Amino acid sequence: MQTHSEANTLCTPLHRRQSSRFLGSEQSPTTQIAKNLGHTFADLLSSSPSNRTKKSKAITNARRLYSSCIDEDTIETEDVDVIMSMINKELGGWPVLQGSAWNESTFDFDRLMLKLSQYNNYIFYTVNTGVDETNSSIRSIHIRPSKLILDILNHYSKGIEAYQYFFKNFTLALTDDSSTIDDDLIALIGFEMDLVKYIVSLDKLDLHETVHTTVGNLSNTISFDSSNYIRRLYLFANVSVIDADIVIVDAPKFLHGISSIIDRKSPRTMQNYMIWRFMMNRAWYMPKRFRNILKQFQDVVYGTSTAESRTITCANYVNTMMSLTVSKLYIDEHFHKDARKETTKMINNIRKIFITMVNQSTWMDSTSKIIAIKKAQAITAKLGYPDYLEGDDMTKLDKIYAEYNFNLSYMPNVLSAIQLHTKANLQMLRYPIDSKEWTGILPTNVNAMHRLLANEILFPAAILQTPLFDKDAPKYLNYGGIGFFMGHEIAHGFGDEGKQYDLNGNKVLWWSKATDNAFDTRKKCFIEQYNNYNLTQVNRQVDGEQTLDENIADDAALRQAFFAYQQWAKTHKNVDKKLPGLTKYSIEQMFFMNFGHTWCTKMTNEAAHLYMDRDVHSPEQFRINGPTSNFVEFDRVFGCKTGQGNSRVNKCNVW
């Protein structure tokens, strides 16, 4: 099973990943593509199997999972029996529901954390299998802070009252005994406040520290018996871990500090909190009254009351849990194979332009240029989908999902699927690296990615569609659309992060000191430029340092795509035609207009604040204004005078 097993810093996506549940908080071409795909997936999962796919056990079980999800009558009839039985028998119960009857002597933090981890519910930090940074030909164990931190900061900044209301409503929907709810909530909030204070007090350098150790020495890096925890967790997937297995720990000081806070809290508080976090993540799979309670809270956080239909919710869920099966159905029915050929040509044309830009750079020394060009030439481009999904042979697909059997109702199916996902990632530790595998992104994701650890760029089938790409569209639209995405991902191999990884994906500094210093000088221009952008919708300044790597990639991307189109047009004269109703615009103007159109976005104020807080990309309007203001070719095409309108006098550029 392919899972996202590397840090986002090593897998740089073109755009933030937003859960389909929150698509109503933002509207853009990519979110519209995702919305349309939801309808497509629902149709594929609800229709009768074609002759090609009817023999696939994996696809049969994907359809069963979908059917159990849309069977709301059974979900309501079963109510919470399955999930509460699991909590009481496997997790030690939920004190807030049991009142004074809960016995704290039964509390076992290590056991509870292990059981929750088996359900992919990593409360304080995540554990997964990834590629070793220093040797990309082997796998290692990765430990990182969980998204809990973002969640806590988010609900404390967006509405503590809504969060408290969420907890009380949720627990009251599960019990008639409310005698301890208020006291338990106060203790829970106190624990989170201690976490918030600690997080705020940390130096940013502490959060970016990485330690390489082994399983045998892990407990010296993170407090409590973490070595034993790792061994027991991997045994859940029938993997025996040895002392010499490599472990990469992100932010060890941060993780150590959290352990100290946990040690000071009562067993009741910790049991309540850990089960609460588990239930928050399960609420979407519960009866409607619980989904409504969660949605009320999320409407406050994301500023939207949009609700997608049950069929779309279920289709997107199956796509998350069994994505390769949905990918198979999708590419067979909706993806034109010629799109791979066309986009392969585009990638190669854009890569050639980037190599030319490296050659022409005035700030890189000759040795760094030679290595950069070799790295650019070595980039593997994966387009559309893994090769084994093409054709009628279902052997590999069925092998990947061999343990996925969904013959029960929705909640037991969900709990089973979660455990299978966890096992699949843990089992990867003993799998050899396969250069053909897709990691970090799948064919049905509306995104693109540069995996630094593999020196590869990936463009899923789902993103290779209008308005970003159409095999029959004029090339100026395709280069202004998906061509920009391609240039962006290529450029990521040669920025602040990319300079740390060589052409084989190993963490090796390959720039000379002089080149590194020259790059730092050019970075300052971009930081200053974007620091001066204000998102007037919420009156907040862009953080030029937080968004720096993405801004430089955007700047390089527009240049690559434009010059690649110009180069193509020289050898394909009079092939591209103007579009009806738009003949007054030149072909070059249409290139830039489609580029702008692909980033045309509106979002709620709440979503805008979240974006500014969390995202390493600039808001979309500045992903248009920034690169175009630095590009003399944009000035020429639209007759802009330097210093007027969007055209900068002191233009920033790296490539």
C-alpha cells in the first residue's frame, strides 16, 4: 500500500492539501476539479463493474465500503454501539461518560498510546516508515510532532467557546450523566493551555531540529520507553524491529517537553483527552447527530456552512482509503492515454529551458552549474499514474488490497480500514525501495509534487484536466496552465531545500559556499517584495520568509513555461489558433491570461486567516502578481512600463 511516508519538507506539493470536507471555504479551479471528481468517483463506485474490472477483488471491496457508507439507515440503527464497545474494551473507557465510576488505577498511558497508534491516531507525535535522508536507497523510521499542535493553536485562536461547546454537545449526546462533564472539560482545557504556552515559548530552531538515532538509543532522545513502544507498534504489522534500525526524530526537544507536561497530569485528564482526540477524528463516520455537532464547530473555524452530499462524502472517503482502486476505475473511464504523451513532451521542453536558465545564471559558479544541470537531467517525471494500473491485469492491485474485506456495516469497516492503512505503512520498513512506486501523492489527487528524496516530480491524472491541461487545447493555454505547475516543481529541486539533496535524493550539500552566499543575496529581494503584499480581505501582510521557497519556485516557473512555449511555437508555426471571442488578444497574452485564471480564487475570511497562519505558499493573487511583476516579458506582452501598475523597477529573480 502506498502511503504518505515523508515529511512535507521533503515532498513539496504545489498547493496546500485541503480536506474535501472544507472545500466550501475556498473556491478555485483546483477545488472545482476536486468537486467534479467527487461526483465522478461516486458514479464509478455505484455503477456495475465493467467486464474489465469485474474480476478485481480490490474494486469489489471498494464498492462494498462505499455501499456501507451511503447506507445511512444502518448507520443510524447501529448508532454508537460499535465505536463505544471498542473504546470500552480496547481503550480503557472514556471517564467523562462514566463519571465517578471510572477507575484511574486501570490507566496505562503506554498501552493506550500504542492502541491508538494502531488506529493511525497519533495524538502527540506520528510514527511512520519513510526514506532515509542520508541514504535514499533504504527506509527508516520517522517520528514527528503530530498535527495536534496546529489543531490546538487553531481552535484557541478561532473560538475557544465553540470548542468547549463542541466537547459538551458531543459528550452529552453519548450520556445522560453530565455530573463530571464541566470538571473534565476544565481539566482538558488546562492541559491544552499548558501545551499552547509551551509551544509559544519554543524557539523556531527547536522545531526544525532533526536527530538521527537508532531504535536501541531512541529512549535517550525521547523520554519514556520509546524504544519499546516502537518495537510493539511495528510488531502489530508483523515487523520485528532491531536495535540498529535507523530512526529520524524531528523536534526532539519539543517531544521531550510534551512528555514532561503529560507526566504532570492526572490519569483521568490524559484518558479523557486521548479518547476525545480519537473521537474527534471518528465523528465523521458516526450517526448524523454527531456529524452535525462536528460541522457546527468547523463552520466557526472555516467560515462555511456548505455541506456536500452523502454520496460525495462517501466517494471521497473510499478514494482516501483505497485510492488506487478508484484511480484504476477513473483512468479506465475518464483519462485519455494521449495526455501522458503530450505532458511528457511538455516536461522535457520545460526542463531544457530550466537547464538553459542555469547555464545563463550569473551567480552560480561553474562547478555548481555542472552539478545542477546533471541533477535537472536526472529528474524523473511521473505522469498520470503508475504503469501497472494500465491494462487488464489486476494482479498487483488485488495484491496491494488483499486484506481489505468489507462485509460489515460502516463503522466496523472504517475501523478495519484504518488499521490496515497503519499496517501497510509500518510493513514498508522491510520493503526494498521501488523507483516506480508513487509515494506522497496518488493519481486521484488534484496536486503536483517534487519528491526531493527521489529527485522526481509527480503529476497525477486528476490534475491533468481543464483548465490546467487539455490535450486538444491550444498549447499556449496548456503551457500557461499545467506548464507553470511543471516549472514550479522542477524549480523546487534548486532552492533552499533542493540545494540540500543531490541527484540521487541523498541529503548532501552540493552548492559551493560562494554560490550559496550569492543565492542568499538574491533571496532578500523576494523576502522584501512579498513582505510588502497585504491580503486586504483580512488586512494581513504576507510573510516573505515563510513563503520564500514557493515564491522563488513560482518566479522560475512562469519564466520556464513562457520560454518553453515560445520555443515550441518557433517550430510549430501557425499551429495554435486563437479562441472564438478572444481574437483581440495575442497568443502570448492568452498564455498569461490562462496562467492568471488557474489561480483565480476566493475564500472565506476564516480560511484566509488559516492560510496565512499555516501555508508556505503566498495567497493566490500574489502567486500571479509576484512572478508577473518580475518578468520583463510580461511587461513587453502587455505594454507595461517599468514602475507602473504591477511592474516592479527592481525586479527579483534567481533563474
